Amino acid sequence: MTQHRASTSETGPLSRLYDRLATGEIDRRAFLGAAGALGISSAVASMLALTGTAAASGRPLRDGLAVIAQASPEASPDALVGVRPESGTEGQERGAGGTLKLIIWQAPTVAAPHSALSTKDYIAAAPVIEPIMQYLPDGSLVPNLVDEVPTVENGLLAEDLTSATIVFREGLLWSDGEPVTSDDLIFTWNWVMEPSNAATSAGVWQSIDTIDAVDERTAKVTFKKPSVTWFEPFSGGFDGNLYPAHVFDNDPTNKNEAFMSAPIGTGPYLMEEFKPNESAAYVVNENYREPNKPFFSRIELKGGGDAAAAARAVLQTGDFDYAWNLQVEPQVLAEMEGTGEHGHLYAVNSTDVESINFNFSDPRQVVDGQKSQKDTPHPIFSDLAVRQALNLAVPRQKIADELYTKDEHATANLLAGMALYESPNTSWSFDLDEANRILDEADWTLENGVRSKDGVELSFDYWTSVTPVRQKTQAVVKDAFGQLGAKVDLESVDSSIFFDPGAGNDQNFYHMFWDMDMWTNGPYSPIPITYLNRWYAGPDGENIAQKENDWQKDNTQRYQNPEFDALYEELVDTTDTDRAIELLIELNDMLIADVVAIPIVNRAVGSYALANRIRNENLANGPSFIVPTWNIANWNLSDGFEPEG
């Protein structure tokens, strides 16, 4: 299989400087001097130098580095603002490219990002609804609905990080022709924070204390407290999206169900038709701000099926232009790609981790009308010894070697793929003898091939979505667990159901009405503070997914650890970049020591198949905080190709 490394085009000078250090072109001393000249603080430069030196001598460089400069008020604007890739767009004609065909085997359920919970939904929303600023794969920011990224130097960011001023582009229009104003930002914040809307991005936007309209295009945002992640509510296709106040009658209590499948946005396309869990069709937004974009006149998005069929549709039959998240055995993909007649496979560095997750509540007890009530301890997984033993029984290397590509690695960490944050303190091993010893010592006795303790059998179910790789992983893990005396029932659910966030869907992972599951997740921001919210319980367990909140909260495992919560709250409050890095590693280490989940593989989840006719460099795919269709306004044809038909 030919794995093509996805291009990220041009990035800021700090990123390029780091690349020179990481490849050994310059030494640490030269790096420190040049970083200082860019306005990078000595503390941040030293941390970057440390990781860059390590990258030069060992593991390949990972993306997600330039964002560290964003957290430093001393950084120059040029160090934290990147360049959006748009090769070949100059002189092109809007809509001249014909139809672009995408296949997303996890079919999207909604097309409104503040109500979405899975990447498939954000992919469907991104051509229509946009964030105020976008992330590049290296973590730097690019202005999107604004002319400038707020910085201390341009006067739009307070030096103490307590406020930021957002100035929208002049003449910016919604797709229905209405002007974008500062009132839209105020409305979006109020809508997201309205509890009845159950917005999935509320955890990010709650950092805002007030938003005041300075004038029609300008809004001043004041934060409840300073934070290194001040930019998150306005950035990236997961959390930073702007909603049109007028479409909701400027009423934050108006959930506007119709908007879920027929959104109005500022993006390059209009939603022509959206069929939940099936397909979507888009046509050009004639009010889009760049007159020569988008190049393709129409997008057809097909959902459903499986990853192998999606890959085949691009690589073998040539029926589609792009296929996302190809969790398929590498030898199968290699056969499909063949000589690359129709298209090629691309791998991108990722911060995503495929992990096994334990339910810390009892899914078989019904309390106050609900299963897996947060205060009912799981009869098996509440025992640390069981979790420790199972952790030792997962053959990570076998799974990585046989079921994943060479760009995907066995890992001991839940925060993986970023050199700055990946803990050096953890390790993993595959040791069935030690696992059995732990269970023996914890009085889980073996009889007739199954262990039990105090009348409770070591018996549990193990759920995931339907893909050949995941079912094969389940089989490998079940066999290993069986050698410990565990009885494991395997269950799998179609991806469109497993990742569907609907409150009435009791087979999605948000409900987690089972003992253990497995799926992939990663940070939605280059500084992964909010990612760790997955294990934060909060006061009275308010962040735990339960019936009372329509299972829309991040902590689906019902994990409760006051020590973790206290450390997480310190992380949220810190404005010290070095301390933030320390806390990220400490929190990861705490989760690993407590075996809250078992990380298996640091995935290249952004891996995709792309038709030869599509210019790859303009996709600029990357880590988990990048929505794959974020730059679709700039997608166009490769040199030498003409529009079909």
C-alpha cells in the first residue's frame, strides 16, 4: 500500500523553524536564538526545543506544535497565524468544476454543528456553517470570518487573556443575503448556553462572561477567567461555528429543529437536501465572500455502508472522489489501491486513539427510571484489580501490526500524537501471567474456566461499531480475556446507530448501556484541555451523561474521581503554558494509572482515499481537531484534469 503523506502547505515561521530543528538541520542553540527573534518566550522556546531535539533523534515529528505560541502573549502575530492552502484557485471560475462526490461510511445524522456529537455530522455541516477562525494541521490559526486573528500585538487580545475583540469581515453575508453582524455572535453564545437546546459545544462557550456589540461588525468578548484556550469558542469546525440570529428570530430558546437538516450559513455551499443517516446534496452559495469559489458546482455526499466499500468506491471503481476514515486492514487497502489508476491513499498524523472504555456504573440496574445511573457502581469494573488485569491482556502490538497501517502505533496514552503532551511516564505490556496473578491475589477464583468473586462472575459484554477491523480486534481481545477466565459477549452496532446522538437511541455510546465499549476519539482543539472533560464528573456529577441531560454530557463512562476533577479544574484555570503542559501529562497519567480506559492504537484516523483528479494539498487534513471538509471552498482539480461531463 502506498501511503502518501498529506501536505499541509505553508505554515507560520515558528512551525518551519521547528521542522528544521526536528529534522536536524539546525541545533538546539540556533533554534532558541531564532525563536527568541520571533518573540517566543524563553520558557515556550525551551519546551519546543526539548521536543524538537527528541523528534530529530527518534519518533517522527507529530503535528500540533505551533499552537503553543498562541498561548504565549509574547508571541509575534506571524508566529501564530498560518497560511490557508489554496493552490490553483487564482483565476478559476466559481462552479466550473462540476460535481464533487464524497462517501462517508458513518452516515451523518444532523447538519447543525452545535447539536452534533460525531465527526460525520461536522463533516456534513462544514460546507455550510463556518467558524470565526480555522485551525491548520499544525495548530496555528487562520482568520475565516474575520480579517485578523486577535493578538496582543494588533490590540484585539488583552495581554492578560481576559478579553478578545472580534471584528467581522466587511460585507460578510449569510447565504440568504442577510448581513453578518456582531449580534450573530451574541446570539450564538446565548443559544449554545440555553440548556433546553442541549448544545454539545456548551462546555467550550461557557468560558465567556459577556459579549458586547461595539458596532455592527465588532464584538468585545470578556471571559470569566483568563485561559490559554481563550480562542476555542471561535475556532475550528467542531466548536467555533457561528449561527444566524435572524433564522431563529433572535430567540435563544428557539431550538429550530428544521435548522438541523436545512442550515443557513456563511460557507461556500447551500444545503439542497439532507436525508439523516443517508445522504446530503449541496449547491453553490452565490453569496459566498470569494467570487471565484467554490470551484465545484455541486457536492453529493453518500453515507452508510462500511469503510472497505467506501475505499473501493474511490480506489477501484472511481465512482467517488473522497472516502473518509478508512479503518480497513492495510493489506486490503493495498490491493484496492493497486497501481493507483483511480486514486491514492493518504495518511495524516493524528491525535486520535482507539480505546477500550469501561462503564463505571451498572447497566443492569434500573434506578430512577434509568440504566447506568451514575451512583450505581459497576459490580466488576469498580475493582481496580480487574481493570489492571484486563489492561495487561490486550495485545496492542499484534492489533497494531495486523490490523492498522505503518502510520498507526500501539500506545499507552489517551493523549497521544502530540510530542508536547504525550506522556513519557507511561508504558504498556502484554503479560497474561501477571494478569492472572493480579486476579488471583484479588480473590477472583477460577472454576470451570470462569472466574468469580463474592458470587459475581467475571462476565461482561463488549460493544463497538461495525467495521471489519473492530470485529477482528474484538475477537483478538476476547480470546486474550478468555485466558484470564473472563466470559465476554461481543456485540456490534451499525455505525449510523452507534454514533447517532439521539436521546431516544439506547444503542449509542452516549448512553453506554453496556459494560465495555471500543471506539476512536481525540481532541477538538490543539490544546486538548476540553478533551479531558470526558472524564470530569463535575459538582454533583453534572458532567456525567444521564437521562436528566438527555445523555448529552461528555462523561459517558460515569467515571468519578475528586482528585482528577480538582486537577482538571486547575488546568482549566491556568494561564501558564508550561503548567498547562505539566497538568495535561499528569491528568493523562492519572487516567492510565487508574485504568479508566485501555488505549490501543494511536490512529491515523484522518487517513483517506482521494481520486487522482482532486488536488490533495488543498484538503489540508490533519489531527482530530481538523474537520476533513474544513477547506472545501478551496478544493479543486489537480493539474492536467478537466471537469467531467
